[in-house]
Amino acid sequence: MEKTTHIAVIPSAGLTHLVPIIELSKRLLELCPDFHVSCIIPTLGSPSSSTIAYLQTLPSNIHPIFLPPVHEKDINAPQKDQPPHIAVQVQRVVTLSLPFIHEELESLISRYGLVALVADTFALEALDIASELNILSYVYCPFSAMAVSLYLYAPKLEKKISLEFRDLRDPIEMPGCVRIQGRDLIDSLQDRSNIVYKQFLERCRRINLADGVLFNSFPELETETIKALQEEFKGKKPQIYPIGPILQNGSLSRSDEQNNNGSDCLKWLNNQRPRSVLYVSFGSGGTVSQDQLNELALGLELSGKKFLWVVRAPSKFTSAAYLDTSNDLNPLDFLPEGFLERTKEKGFVITSWAPQIQILSHSSTGGFLSHCGWNSVLESVQNGVPLIAFPLFGEQRMNAVLVTDGLKVGLRPKVNEKGLVEREDIAKLVKSLMEGEEVKEIHARMKDLRDASADALREFGSSAKTLCEVALKWKDLGGIGK
Ligand code: UDP
């Protein structure tokens, strides 16, 4: 009788957290079709239409289970005039969902002999339940080996260093990683008095206790970092599994109107010269201030280069569009006066979801000004497109350091004392990325990384090998015949 190995995965609230863990599940099932994955989904309010549309595309051996929704009033602190930090909100949704997670896990264990739980980094409290119920516990970090190193070493760093990380003069050193200034570490570590800091360290502690850490990078990309992690954790918990690159499905468009918008921009790209267009996007949730929006617009104009820009309405919160909350603002109303008219021969502006993978793989695209979300970095690598690193929040500054100082496949603008990147600097960097001498080397390195990424994804490449290794461990624990 054929045996099915059953595992569960738990994302945290929001499509941005759901997609990586589902894409990991899809990759697992591609390699091991005799697996079944239950995806236990904590939600804030009702699931968005894009979440439902995305889940409808799943194969039958991935089974989504929505937990009873948490309500906004339960996660917002009433005393403040602004909502809690996004990380606190996301974490709180999971905390409030724990009794339901417990129930679901118990039921899956008794019905299917569930062997392991893989949790997203904001759903780590669920791992305590996994240990209590005697199943293996894993974390999926959809980010770089360097960011994983920070999660694993942060408890030690915090003991060793008493100053605020942002005030350190000397760069921080983590085994196998490029040196990084304290102010470029993840946002959560920038203020010791903030609850976000304490919650981050608590997450680090939990990751250190897991049976394994799966993450979205590969040895050909972050060779030294992965080597150092594997040496450090050889024979101990957590086991280190670089299973990337797991690339997200580029057809994640959100509505017909957005599809039209997306296909118009591809038509526009078809009419441009090879590698002549700079693609500008801050991911699924990144927003900039009105002042930064002006500088960016005027910098792009000043560069004289062609651009394809996914514009979002400004906000004082850099992660404003993150939790699927929509607003009715028209982003075009916030652009500098006359900008669209003056740049109509040079630029194409898109105000909604862009078909990013198609854009990056298009022959007209020659550069990517990106917030350095890790998926965007990997997609750029996969397509050999060099970057301008314009990080906004989360671990994006770490990714920017990796892209520019570590991998040396991108340029990073200076930020002035008001926290703004000025138009002249943007124009200078855009020009040098699209035509300058120094980009020859950047292009050559990007090409090597593109090939390395393709190698990792081959049938017997490092990605498949590592994921199969962990899958085999799960399989050995048994399963229930079907
Ligand atoms: N994305 C897209 N169109 C958009 C914005 C984002 O297809 O208009 C996709 C992009 O290809 C990537 C993901 O959404 O796969 C964004 O992930 P990333 O890690 O770069 O940034 P985040 O959104 O998590 O900040």
C-alpha cells in the first residue's frame, strides 16, 4: 500500500506570509508527490480576495485550513494614536490563534499521523505545541542565509553588546557573513526598549530550539555564510537546510483590471531597446513618504533613462500596504506636477500589481531599483538583472548590504540626514547602473549568479538535494496508508 507522509505548515497573517510557505509546499510536493501538506492559516478579519484566488490554484495535496479570524480591535492597542508595529500585529494574530492551532494539530495527528510542523518566523509559538504533541518542529525562513545567521546569532550578540546596535561604530561580524553596520541590521533590533526588540529575540530563541531551519538561499549564492552555519550547527539543533531558490509564481495578479495594467506594461516593454529600462518597485507592501516620492520621481526624470515604475500612494509608514489593507487613493495624484506629461516618452507608470517576474525576464529590462525584499533579490538574480538597493524596512537593509558589499551586484544610494535619498543621487546611480563602466563587472557577476541559480534548481542540484534530505527524514517517521 502506498504511504502518504503528512506534514503541516503554518504561515502568519497576510498574503505576503502565506505565499512563501505555500511555494515551499509546492516545491516539496513536486519532488515528493507522496506527501500531503495541511496549511493552517491564521487570519486577520476575513481572508482577502487575492488570498482566496491564490489558494484556489493549489494542487489537491495541499489542503488550506482557515482558523477562526482574529479581529482588528483585538490586535490594536487602544491607547495609541497609531497602530502597533506591523511585526507586533502579525505576531499577535498568531498568539490569539494558538488554541485553534492546537486543536487542528491534534486532529491532524490523530487522523493522518502528522510527522512534522513547519512554521513561518512569526508563527513560532506553534512549535511549542508541536513539541508538546511529539512531532518534529521546523522553521521556514523565506530569506537569506545572512538573515538566518542573524536570527541564530542574535541572542549571543545581544549578550556581548550593550549599546544600541544603531550606535555602534564598528561593523558587526557574523561567521561567514559580510560585515554589516549595526544600523543596517533588521529594524526589530534597533531599539532595545521596544516590544518589537523583545519579540524578535524571543523568536530567535525559539528558532534556536527547532529541529531544523529551512531557508530560501543556496550554497552557490551565499557560499561562506552557509558553510559557516553548517559547520556551527553540525550534529546539533537546529539542522541547517538551504533549500532555495524557491521563486514565487509571477502570475500572482490580483484582478482583471490589474491584469490589463500588467499586460499593458509588457506591451510597452516590447517596444523598448534591449536592457534599456529600469524597473522600479518596492514589493508588495513598501511605501515611501511624499518627500521621497518627489525625489524619486524627479531623480528618474533627471536620469533621462527609461523606467517602468510601480507607484504606490505615499505614507509615513514604510510598510503601510503590507497587511492587505487597501485604500482608495490614486497614487498618480501624489506625483510631482507635470511629471507624467514630461516623462511620457521615457516612462511607464503602473499603479497596481505588476507582473514582476515577466518584467525582470524581459529583454528590455536592464536594471531594478528595488526595496530589496528577498524575493525581489532572488528574482533579479534569476534573471541576471543588477540592482539599485533602496531598502525601506524589515531586513531589507541587510539584503541591501549583501547585494552591494557582499555579492557586489548592485549600487546603493546615500541617505541624507532627513532620511531621504536625493534626486541627484538617484539620477547618478540610475545613469551609472544603466550605462556606466562599473556596471560591466556588476553585470558579469550577476550573470554568474544567474547561472548558479539555474544550477541549484537543476534536477540533482543543491536545492532539490537538500529538500529531499529533510523530506526523507520526515518520510522515515512513517505515515498512514491511503
Ligand atoms: N510582486 C509582484 N508584483 C508587484 C509587487 C510584488 O509580482 O507589483 C511580487 C514579486 O515578484 C515578489 C513578491 O511579490 O515575488 C515581493 O516579495 P519581496 O520579498 O520582494 O518583497 P515584500 O513584498 O515581501 O516586501
